Amino acid sequence: MFVLDELEGKKVSLDFPEGDLYTVLSLLAEAARRDGFYVFLDKRIKGKIKITMDEPWNTILIEILAGVNFISVFVDNIIAISVREEEI
């Protein structure tokens, strides 16, 4: 996700002591849309996340994806995030 490293996305404040991972990613997808990016999430994404960050959405997304075993594909301004088949 090298393009996301170079982007200065809109800042987002998240504070979830035990947040639903799909919900948190959905909030980031909304922030990404304001910057012209479209994030598509696999409906099978599940789990909990503890997160407190006040950073650009892309920085938060990179941090989250570094800690999970998802597949992410980035083409132009489209980001698709899916679970790996063995995770289902």
C-alpha cells in the first residue's frame, strides 16, 4: 500500500476500547471516500479491535492491515479488503 503511505488523508479520531473490526473499517472507508478513494469490505470480516488513534485515515488503515491476515488490493483509487479463505 505504498500509495497510501504518501497520501495525506483526512484526519480521523477513533476511540474504541472493544470495537467491531468491520465497523471501524467502515468508518475509515467513509473518510477515504471524502478523499476520492473507494474502499470495498468483505462482509465476512469479523473480530474485535482495541484502537485509539487520531491520525489520517490512511495511516490508521495501514496500521490495522499490518496487524491482520487479510488480503488487500489497491488499484488506482479503489481498495478492496477481504478475508483469506483459510480464515473463514
